[in-house]
Amino acid sequence: MMPPFSLARRDPATQSEGTVAGYAQTFQRWPAQPLVRRPQTRAELTGPANLARRLGAVRGDLAGYGDRRAIGQLIKVRARIVDEDGVPVSGALVEVWHCNAAGKYIHPNDTHDAPADPNFYGAARMVAGDSGLVELRTIKPAAYPVPDTAGWWRPPHIHFSVWGRVWLSRLVTQMFFPGEPLNESDAILNAIRDPEARRRCIAELAPTTKGTQDALVYEYQIVVRGRGASPKL
Ligand SMILES: [Fe+2]
């Protein structure tokens, strides 16, 4: 019988696990020794709470308006945060970050020779409403090459971090876009062995009649735990 406060074991089919050919960082990061399960304590699982108050939400708009509009295809991402039973996780703190429409992050480690966009910062923080929904208005990120990998390009993607009630209940994952050829060869997406689990990482394009007509709408669901949990990426 499982102790009451242990984490579920990682599912090697639906979660990225171990070392992955062509993904050099996994050889540096994945432990050489067998993993040891350390049950989380009651104190760890009950606080600190009120994360949204401590961190503060930032409006979910990275695209800007008028002469401060970021360059790129305007999109809206409607992401729903749910638990293993499909119940909305209202109050979840959701952070996103992604590169600009030229494939450049605002980060000192980004050495890609692509231009920065002065109107694009690239990170937002939102709080899920009662329906578990957050809506991000932004521009579609571009693909970018991964340094020192002899030709690996990341497909367009958006990084997501979801916090539940406490600091330790955090899921970090990535949202991909449908129909992108680079999805087929991406070492990070394809480190997930189960095709259905990979499919759940890819957003769906809503009908173009949906929304305000000035932006494509992508719908995406993040499952925070259980057999259908979003992969940790
Ligand atoms: Fe990225």
C-alpha cells in the first residue's frame, strides 16, 4: 500500500524518462543511480499557500497593441487546467514563456543569431479562473536551432509552468502547435514514447470563426496528475 503522501511513480510511456538519443542534455541530467522515492511530508504538501498573492498575476498579453505590437502572427491560447477527473483546477498559477517570431528568447544563454523584438518580452503569469481556464494573447513563436546539435531545430512551442496550491505541486511542460513538420523530429517531444501522450502535448486549432477574427485560437488542456497527466518537459 502506498504511503499517504507519496508521489505517483513516473509512467515511462507517457512521461519523458531516461536518456534519449540525440538529446544530449538527458545524458547530463538523468541520474546514473537508481531513483529513490522520498515521500513528501505533510508540511511540504500544505504550504506555503496563496501563491497567486505572493507572486502576483501579470496580464496574459504578450502581443501588445498599436505601435507597441510585437511582430508575428497574432494568436490566442486558451489553456484549461484540469485534474485526472477533468475537474478544473481553479486558482492554479500558470506561467508561460516562449521565444519571439524570429526564434529568439530574451535570455543571456540564447546565442541564436536572430533579432530581438523590442515589443516582445516573452513571459506572462496568469491565474486560472473557476473553469480552470487561462487565456493568453500573444504571437506565434518561431522554430529555433539548438546549439551544438548538428541540425536539431525545436518546433514552435510554448513553455508552461503550473502551480497548484503549494510550491511543490508544480508541473512544467510544453505546448506544441499542430501540423508542424519539426514536431516529428523534435527530441524533446519524441522522448515521450506513447503517441497518445505526445498528441496531448499538441494544441488544437479552433475553427477560424471562433474568437475575435484578428487572431488564430489554439485550445490546449493541461492535466496535472493521473494516467493522462501532461508530460513533464
Ligand atoms: Fe523553448
